[in-house]
Amino acid sequence: MRRLSLFGLLLAAGVCVPATQQSQATLASVAVGARLVAVQFSPAAGWHLRTGRVHACPGVRASRCSQVTSVASTTRWRDCLECLPHRTLSAMPGKSIAIQITVAIEHPPRVDPMFSWPLQVKRAKVTAGFEGLPRRIGVYQASTRVDAREVFLFVFFGRAKPTVRHVNRVNAELRRAHLG
């Protein structure tokens, strides 16, 4: 849980890694025998998809930790893929959803296996008032380890308490997503 808190703080601070470390992270992943691939969302009507590139985790060498982030949202993503999406969320109407998934390989692993892939959002676990976001935004966060990969999930809803339909829509999108 300590790793998730640190990851959340880095997202809130808007820490993004320069592109120059991307090739180093890819080489480091290959060097240690781990395969790091972004989550691939399946194209679906009404969803905007973006995928980042593999790079070193903030503040460490790529041989220690590499990560990559993917997003799927029903409104245009307006922020850095790995940043806490303040601009995206401020433009988000109540019916909108944004999913942000970061996959990392860290040596040694910091996240325990909590549940299996695909992750499933529980409506009762959505909270509002997350790290300086407006109280109208509901957030679901989770982390787990799948094999050697650490998976961090953030789901942002345009309302503090999403409807059952919104949660079902997120879970359907997560079921279609492929963890490489």
C-alpha cells in the first residue's frame, strides 16, 4: 500500500519522465528478461484511447523500475498520461468516465497480488475528494501484481457517486482491455 501512496503523490505532483529515458527503460526491461507492454484497450464507440511509451519510473534507473501508462476516456484526455488529470476532470461532464492504468516492473516488487486481471470496479469503493480534486469527481483506485507486473488502476467518474450503469461500462471496458 505504501507504493500506491507514493505513486499517487507523484501523479498529484505532475511528475512526468523525460522522453530521453524511454529507450533506456526499454533496454533495461529486455536486459532483465521482463517484458513490459502497455495495457491495450479495445476500440469501442464513445471511448478515446491513448497509450504511452515504456520509460524509467520517476527518480530511479530503468533497471530498477520501468513503467508505461494507457488511458481510455469518454471525454478527450487533456493531460500528461501519467499525471493526475486535473484539466481532463475539470472539463468532464457528470456522465463521463476516465480510466488510467499504469503497468510497471520493479525490482524488487513492491505491490502484492491483491486480485486477478481483469480488475473490477466496485461502486461502493468509489470515493470523492481525492488529492485536491473537486468533490464532484468520484475516484476508484486499486493496485495488484500480475506475474512480474505491478498494475495501478485509477478510474475517474464525472460525479461523486457513479451510477450502476457507469460502473458496468467501466467493467466492460476493463474486460476488453488486454494486459500484454
